[in-house]
Amino acid sequence: MAQRGFQRRPSLLTLLLLGVAAVGCSKPLPRPNIVILDLDTLRADHLGSYGYSRDTTPHIDALARRGSLFKRNYAQAGWTGPSQTSILTSMYVTVHQVKQQGQVLDPRVPLLAEVLQNDGYATAAFSQLMGDSFRRGFDEYVWRDGEWLTGPLDPDLEPTLEQMQDWVAAQTRPFFLFLHTYQVHFPYAPPDEYRRRFLPDYEGPLRDLNITREVLAEKASGRRVPSDGADLDYIVAMYDAELAQLDDAIGRFLASLDMLGLSDNTLVVVVSDHGDEFGERGWVGRHGTLYNEVLHTPLIVAGPNVPVGRVFDQPVRNIDVAPTLLSLAGVEIPESWQGASLESIWSGREQEVREVLAEQGDNAILLGDRFKIFSNGHLIDLQQDPGERVNATPEMPVRGRRLHSRLTTIQEALRQQSGHVAGPVKLTDAEIRQLRALGYVQ
């Protein structure tokens, strides 16, 4: 039964188990362990391994070098509730029908944690996701409320990392560990040591971190980006500082897997549900759109039977994560899942470009290798217009009509597949407080 809390084991136990692992780590588990690091609100283009100029993510970049990186991965929705559900169910939003934070998923829909739990995996989550549906399938579920208004958005990760390490060290069978964190979600309030790393000379009106949090919270309710470019640069630097702090924490956790002798038999995935806007549409700290600054998210997979040091340019999707992990673990993939394992891409067997569908309310996009069509008929040539500024339909009417027809056909097929009805929103007072601090509710 999923639980809200987890009693930490004494640190002495971890030290003893570390010693045992050091002596007897030559025998790998028969099936791989699985770790998902779900980094909410992380844009792909702010990671060094995705070409970012700042050194924000050296530990994640190192993970990418010992695994495979997918340069063009996309989320299936522009904000947390529906997008996270798509990651964990391998279903499009129209099919799983979860469109609000805390909405209850149809119990007939199989979640990744449930499938692994039923196949004998030990399962644990350390998460800030809200709602009962995300707890399904976890033997241990630690929901992490934060000091949303008086401190950092995410509570200190150090105690959480220690809990995760203790839990991993105590396992005697293959495990699935899921971490979800709002660390890089606004408001941005990194410690000074990280802030100074990226923009040390800023002397503008946002220098006070409390003011910065308030300003960004106001952005979510209707204000546009600061008129001064230096202020916007500072906000982006704050985001990067949050990311660097998170990357350091991830580095410590990955090092603990090494110390326990588990790295060689553990699949590690870095994924995110959406990005954030930094002035591309005149807003900052906003998501919930279908533009690529929001949909283009990182996907890194490393571990046994994953190619080392490979970078793939084909479009892929967050719904492909769960079937990839089950395939690598030798677990049967539910027939209702709509993603596909990435193995066929890295093996070279897959020749056709995967279509990417994303939905937001009544809007949707379909994206291929070069072109992207919106449900309003706007065509984007991503090769010529990566910023998605110009509607190319007048210049390419035939292509626009063909892609729009394809999008409409896919949406209709998905509606026919959806026999699910998501239940009403069920949230605790603490979860509602968290949503309010994140800017999702007033």
C-alpha cells in the first residue's frame, strides 16, 4: 500500500550495506534496476549536453556520455498534470483524460509503477506530484511538500537524497525508484553561491531573492517580461542557478549508486514534463503552450543494453519512456500503451520518423522531422523558422492542408480509443497550497 511517509533507516545501516556491496558487487541482479529522474519544468536547451553555453549540468552531461541522448524529445502536454500522466501511462491526453492537477486517473489504466510492481519489482517514489493517481503502484510513496512561500520552491534535497540512498541500499530485489522535483519550476530562489556563478555583476531591482519570487509569481497571473534586458537575463540566470544546484544533487545520488556497486545494472532516465518561457512570446515563467520552448524536453537513457555515447536526432516522445524501460527489463508492455520502445531507433531498425502529438485544452500540434502543424491550421517550418514565428501555410498550402488533415485524423482516432473517464479532482489541503504557490490556482 502506498504511504505518505517513509521512516529513514539509521545512516549506520547504509554504511554497513555499502561495505557489503563493495565486497559482493560482482554479481549483477538478473534484471536491471530502474531510476527515473523526473525534473519538472526543465527545458532541453539549458543542458550542456544539448548545446547550452553555460555549464549548468556537468553531472547530467556525464550521464548522457555513458548512455544515449535524444536531441528532439517532446512532451505530450504543456503543463504538469496531463504531461506527467502521459509519461507514466504511455498514453496521449485524449486517451487517459487527465486534464487537471489532481484529477483521478481511471483505475483501469495501467501505470508504469503498477506494471513493475506486479512483475516483482520493489517500487518507491520521492515526489512532489499531487493527487492519488500518482501514488498507485508504489510500495513507498514520500510526498514532498515544500516551504513554498518562505523558502526554496523545493524542500532541501539533501534529506531526500539520503532517504533514497537508504531505500536503494536496503533492496534485495530489482527496484524502480522515481524522483520528481519542482526544483527548477518558478519561483526561482537559488542559494547565493549558485546565483553568483551565472550573473555575479547584476545590480538591478531583482537582486533581492524575495522580490524575484514575488515578481515571477506575478508573471504567472498576467504580467509580461521585464522591459530591461538585464532583468530578464538575471531571471534566466536564476533558473540556471536552480538547475546547477539540482545537477549537483543528482551527481551525489548517481555517485551513491556507484558506491553501492549498482551502476552497471541500473537504467537511469532523465526526463521532464515541460519547459518554461523566457520571453519568446512576451512572457516569463509561463508554460501551458504548444511551442517548443515548452514542449522540447530532455530525454537521456543510460544503463545496461543502452548504447554508450550515442546522440539521436529523430523526433521521440515522452510516451516512449515507459515502454522502453519495460522492454529493457524484459517485462510485457500493456497493449493499451501508445508509445514505442526506443530500442528500434538505436538498433537502426526504425526507418520512418515518429509523429509527435501534443495537446493543450482544445489545441493540438503534430510534429514530424521538419514541419509542425497547429490545430488552427498554422504550419511551421522548423528548419527555416526554429523560433516558430511565421505561419508558412500561405507559402505551402498543400502541405499545410495535408498535415492538418493528418492531425485531425489522429485526434479522431484517439477519441475513439478513449473509453476512460477521469474522476473529479481530489487534493489535500497541502497539495492545494502547493498548487497555489506554483501559480496553478488562485
